[in-house]
Amino acid sequence: MSEVFKGSFTQQEPIPDAGIEAAIAVMKSGRLHRYNLTGDDPGEVALLEREFAEAMGARYCLAVASGGYALACALRAVGVKPGDPVLTNAFTLAPVPGAIASVGAVPVFVGVTEGLVIDLDDLAAKAGEARVLMLSHMRGHLADMDRLMEICRAHGITVIEDCAHTMGARWRGRLSGRDGVIGCYSTQTYKHLNSGEGGFLITDDAEIAARAVVLSGSYMLYGRHLAAPGPEVFEQVKYETPNMSGRMDNLRAAILRPQLARLEAQCAAWTTRYRVVEEGLRGTPGLTVVERPEEERFVGSSIQFLLLDWAEDRIKAVLRRCAARGVELKWFGGAEPVGFTSRYDSWRYAPSSPMPESDRILRSILDMRLPLTFSLEDCALIARIIRAEVGAVFQGQ
Ligand SMILES: *Cc1c(COP(=O)(O)O)cnc(C)c1O
């Protein structure tokens, strides 16, 4: 009898009790809107912003309605205008080019390497084409951030980091989101903090922070923020910055604060699970493990492996056979996007020249989430199943 995995790849952990209690208190108060406060109560959102800024070592933080909103808000805050080209990853999720399109700007896609990071040679080649890079640390893989920043500095490129999968990760000790002028995060259910929907934006730049706060829909209540610049900075931007409502509310902030307090431990738990799957897959014939650079301290909330140069029908056979044993793999190489597996040539509103080397990588990527509800034994079992099924198809059984 072959083993079958019975767990759910979409099952998250419950919200911690402290978050549930804080959420109930907010609901009992009826004061869910972030600026609907009494007396000297700073409110859950302002407190969360201060705590997140502190956790990331940033001067300013703004909590918003979603990660995608944070990305679009960041583009507006650095002055991207309709028609401007914006460099971004060919391998990322749809909300990233979507955020660029939402401000009327034009994505210019940069290729992906076998390490699943942005191709820095391709970035250097295209660096003259745009003044902004929206860098997506897709699936938690960090590029060589030293070289990347060197390229961008040399070309005067402003870097916005999409840290939806790297909250808590580091490159050579530096927290992800701190190299660019803005770091953006998501607190949507599948990310490292879970409030259903939500996001953050952090920066050390006072004027960018002030613009983002007004953009998010602060009206003239920015004085109630605890992680925003002083009123003198708002004086310069408040008349020329539109209100594009995208605030976070006190209910979500209440749920997030206790989760933020345990972020480090959660990140370590993800990476322990990742290492178990990685070890189990290593040495499987025909399967390429994505080697992680020593400089990277990643958060293993998902894992990818490559079936390089495999024919489409054989990859489909692996997907089918693994699914039959309870292991749900997502494939970024299918002719049609399924679920979230679209890629640069799926986004037809943003045409790109073909990138054959990237296409070869994209065709080979298999992807799997590792929710914290999986035990280490679950992870070992999942790896055994993938190993057996990849091996069977590879050997033509
Ligand atoms: C989830 C995600 C986003 C967008 O976040 P939302 O909160 O869902 O809007 C952006 N980039 C990547 C890579 C993501 O995975």
C-alpha cells in the first residue's frame, strides 16, 4: 500500500487567543474605523504601525487594506505617473504587475534564474529603461541584494520591495524590505501574518511616508499616527496628494498585533518544515532542488523545485500522481494559468518580448505551500510521496 497524505495545504493556524479577545473588545466598542477613537486611545491600527516599524527597524509605517494596495500606494508615493515604465519580475504573482497597471504605468519584465530570483544580468541590461524597480521576492527567494542595489544605484533606480513572502527574512543580516526606499507587505491569509486582508508599507523617507498616509485616506487626521512624520512634512504634501481610500481597520489590527509578537518563532517553524521537505527531495533523479545562498535567511512558508526540460505530459503525470496521494503541487509552466500560477506571458495587458531562458525555468517550477498546521512528520511524508512519484515518472513507469 502506498502512503497517502491527508492534510490540507490551505489550512492555516487559528488566530491566537489574545488576538481573538482584542478583536472582540474592538467589536464591543463599535469603534472599528481607525480614526474613530475617544480620549487618548491611540487605537489598534496606530499601535500596530508603531510595533511593525519597530520590528522592521523602519522610521515610518503605514497599515493599509491589502498588500496590493501597499504596492500601488508605494508607486504613487514615489511619483510614478501614467505611462511610466516600471521594471519588475517575470516570475511573480499577478497583483505585482497589477499594481503597476493600476497606476497606469507599464511593467517591463526582468527574467528569472534557476535560483528563482530576478536575473541581475537582465536587470543590468534593462536598467536604462525605467526609473523604478518593483522588486518581488517571489516565494521568499532573495536575490543578491548587494549586487542588485549596486546596479540600481548606478542607474538612479528607485527600488520598491514586494516582501509578501519575505516578512522576517534577511539578506546578510539585513531585514527584507530595508534595502529599497519602500518595503511592502501583505497580511492576507496565505502570508506570514493573517488578518484575512491587509498590508503594510515601511520607509525611512519622511515625504514618501507623508504622501502614503494621505493617499491611504487619512483626511487631515494624520496627527493620530504613531509611526508617521511630523505635521511640518504633511504641510508640504497635503494639498497635492489625493485621498485614495485604502485604510486598515482596528479589527484587523487587533488580530495582527499578537501575531506580530511571535513572528520570529513562526518564521523559524516554517523554515524547519522547509528543511525537512528539502532534505527528503534531495537526490531525486530528474528533480532540481533550489539551492539557497548562505547569505540568505529565508522564511520557508512554501517550497519550489524544478523539473528542468521535462516534457509537458510527464510533468502533468507527476501532478496527477502526487494529487492522487494527497499532495497538491502547483505548476507555473502550464499553457493556461490555473489558480495563482500566471506568469509574464499571461498578462497580455503588459506585452513583453519573449525571454526563452526564463521560459525554460518557468516551465519547470513546481510549487507547494507549507502551512504551519503541517507536522514535521507530515513534511517527511510529503517529500517521500513526491520523491516516489517523480522517480516513477522519470524512469518511465
Ligand atoms: C499576496 C501577494 C501580493 C498581494 O497581496 P494582497 O494582500 O493579496 O493584495 C503581492 N505580491 C505577492 C508576491 C503576493 O504573494
